[in-house]
Amino acid sequence: MDLLENMNAAVSYIENNLVEEIKYEEVAKIACFSEHHFKRMFSFIAGIPLAEYVRRRRLTLAAFDLKEGDMRVIDVAIKYGYNSPDSFSRAFQTLHEVTPSSAKNSDVPLKAYPRMTFQIAIKGDVEMNYRFVEKEAFTVVGKKETVASSETEFNPKMWEHLEKIEQDVTPYDNTPFSGILHVSLTNENGDIEYYIATATTKSCPDEFDQLQISSNTWAVFEAKGKMPDALLTTWERVYNEWFPASGYELAEDPEFVKGNDTKTEIWVPVKKKK
């Protein structure tokens, strides 16, 4: 199977288990990736996190059940994995902008998110410059925020105070690996631990957070052009074009963006595919 077939096979598994527990490690296995790599790949290709896709599909089917059948709201909630009618109602209203009970009315507008099908075009008509870096373990210190996997866009609240945070962490920048680091580490539940930090050998003050990054091989890509568009375009090309053709996969370590006055780089931890 090629990448396209693997991704669509994984989606088929998800679709067949929307009313059951979805085992994400099994989804990733079908796609021939690690779970971490699959979630990252899915997010960049699909444009939304995997957990959000599953949520939308379940609530789409829930709306059909309420509108077309005689099921009670509580029964529909249980069917699609919600522990209480209240949690189901909140999720349903967030997506459909109406209550589950009102969805039974024929004139109430609802939203439908269809099954996703991957159709990936890997053109390769624009070169991608990259290099590999073998880097020893290091420590970063800075501010941390947890970004929930249910968020449709990656938009940390810390960005509202970006300049201030960067100024605060700069005094701790005391290693040859100089510059501001925007570090992202995906948890098992899909949430992202996001840091605005710098590499340091200094002790971590109480008002900051610390993260140990292990030694690894990194694929490094320079983002050229107007920001943030150039950064987003480069990320997409890394996942849509470079990974499928490289023979490498994402390692279970943080990714980060490294910036200074002259250039912006994306550092991706990688390992050879087995």
C-alpha cells in the first residue's frame, strides 16, 4: 500500500468504529505510522486534529439519529460515547448551534461533516532544502501553555503577549544554540504542550517552566518568505511532501521553531523507518 491507501484505510477504521471505542494505536498501525506521527500527519494533511475530526463525525451522525429516528437524547449521547446528556448537549450545541432536542424538528438547520477522503498530490516541482543535525540533549526554559486537541486551530493565548515573553526568556539564552524556541510536544491524548523558551544552562526560576529535550537526529528546514505564511507553508510541505518521500518518520520528541534576526528554522525529530 502507498501513503494514500494507508491514510484512507485508517479513515475507514475510524468510520467503522464511530459508535465504538476508537483505538488510536490501531489507527496508526493501519496507516503504517507511529501514533504520534499519524496524528501529526493527519492534522497537517486534513487541516484539523484527528480528535476534532472524530468529534465532528460523531456529532454529524448523532444529528441524523435525532432527526430521522425516535431515539431519546440520552440514548444518542451514550451511543456516541458521551458520559452524560449535559456533556453531549454542550458538544452538540457547539457544532450545530441548536440543542439536541430541537434537532428533532424538521425545520431546524443542522451541520453535516462528511467522511474524509485523502487525495494527496505530491508534485515535487519546488525544491526543499534541508539538513540533518545530530544534537545532544539540552534544556529549555520558558513559558508553557497546554493547547487542547479539540481546538480547531493552533492559536495559543500566549501569542497575545509574545513580545513580552520573548523579552523575559532572552536573559537565559546562554548556550551556542542561541535564539528563541517555540517548542511543541504532543501528549498521548493529542493535547500539545507548547513552550516559548530558550536553551539554557541556568536554573529554572519559579515563574518559568523547564523541559529536557533528549539527544536526537533532527531534520531542519528553513522557512523563507513573509511570516507567518512561509512558516505554515513549510510545515505543510514537510508533512505532505518531504516525509512521504524521505524514508524517515517522526520521532517521539518535541518539534520546534528556532528563530533569530536572520532566519527561521523548523526542527523536526526524525528516525529511519523500520
